[in-house]
Amino acid sequence: MSQPVPALELQQISVVFGEGARRVVALDDISVAVQPGELLAVMGPSGSGKSTLLNVAGLLQKPTSGEVLLAGENVSRLSPAAAARARRRHVGVVFQHYNLIPTLTVAENVALPLELDGSSTAGVEQALAEVGLEGMGGRFPDEISGGQAQRAAIARALIGPRSVILADEPTGALDTTTGDEVLRILRERIDAGAAGLLVTHEPRFAAWSDRTIMVRDGRLS
Ligand SMILES: Nc1ncnc2c1ncn2[C@@H]1O[C@H](COP(=O)(O)OP(=O)(O)OP(=O)(O)O)[C@@H](O)[C@H]1O
Ligand SMILES: [Mg+2]
């Protein structure tokens, strides 16, 4: 039987920031593959390289060396515009700091990846309802709480047909109940066939994942 094609594959990824005395090896030869329907938890101390790993997987950071494959296609050497297109079509990202655009309403933030792609934005209200933000689409990011901003960022990452979902501490600003609810929504998407990478400091969320990897000083341990 042939091996299934991973939704996301990182091959021998290294990322080096700065030069000379400021040189930091953020990732050192990391290889990992995530299958459709699989949620991989990424744990490790602060500064170990978790966010850098997610940024590389989300085509937001070019690795110093190594390859990124989406559904078997090498996307490491795309132009910035082509990488942005591939990211919008295939990858949903929940950032550690939500990165909502302050001049857009909550609904406009969630609709953004669809609009940039010329797709219908009909699903926005439902996406907001799924994360408990019904009726809040017209507010601006500075008119909602941190937890609500986090949920808006999650709605934006899950909208549309995403095959890879990357979440960097998506429950960091949430209370336990809302955090569990967000994990349930994420897990449903994974069960429906997406592949996920979840950075978390909370061991209890590892239980929602199929596998856990530990990153330490930029290496898998
Ligand atoms: N743009 C950058 N320029 C220079 N160094 C950076 C940059 N981004 C990250 N680093 C460094 O790379 C290392 C890994 O950072 P990263 O943000 O990936 O850690 P992390 O595991 O996500 O930490 P945390 O749990 O605190 O979010 C750290 O030493 C950090 O200081
Ligand atoms: Mg981080």
C-alpha cells in the first residue's frame, strides 16, 4: 500500500535569525509530517522555537534551509505573492497575538481571507456564531475583550475550505470553558479532514491531540 500524502510536511527545517553576536538558531533541523485528520500538539519552553515553527509552516517565514510541502507540493520557493495565495487557500492561522486588523470590524476581519480570494463571504455570521460571537460582527477589535478577539481570530482561521490549521496558543486569553469550546471546534475541523498544529502550554490540551512533539532549543526532543 502506498503511504498517504501528508497535508503538511516540514523537511529538515532550520531558521537562523541575525548574525555574529546576535545570531540565534531558532530551529535546528526539524522534520515533521501531519496527515489529514491529525492534530499535532507542539509543546516546549518559552523561546524554544514553537512560533517560528508555525510561521514556517504557515509560509509567513522562509526557512534558512529545508522544505515545506502542502499536500505533497513543495511551496518553499514560491514568490511572496504566490505564498500569500497558497496560504489564503489552504492554511488558517491563529496567531499568538491575534493580529486582527484594527480598522476593520470583527465581521470584516473574518471575511478578509475570503474577500482577498474573491470567494463568497456568506459564511461569516455562522463562523462568528460558532465561536460565540453572534451579533458582534459590527464591532471593531478595540471594542471587544481579549478573549473575544481571540475567538474572532479563530473564526477567521477556520472560515473557508482550509486543509491546514495552525494555532499558536489559541486558548491563551480564554477561560477554561471557552478554551474547551474552541478546542472542540478545532477538533471538529480536524476530524472533517484538516490537518492541525497546535502550540500549547497546557498539558490537558495534549489530550485533544493525536500526537505531541516537544521542541527544546529549536530541536525536537
Ligand atoms: N524576528 C526575530 N529576530 C530574532 N530572533 C528571533 C525572532 N523571532 C524569534 N526569535 C528568537 O528565536 C527563538 C525562538 O522564538 P519563538 O518565538 O519561536 O519561541 P516560542 O517557542 O514561540 O516562545 P513562546 O512560548 O515564548 O511564545 C527565541 O530565542 C527568539 O528570541
Ligand atoms: Mg511563541
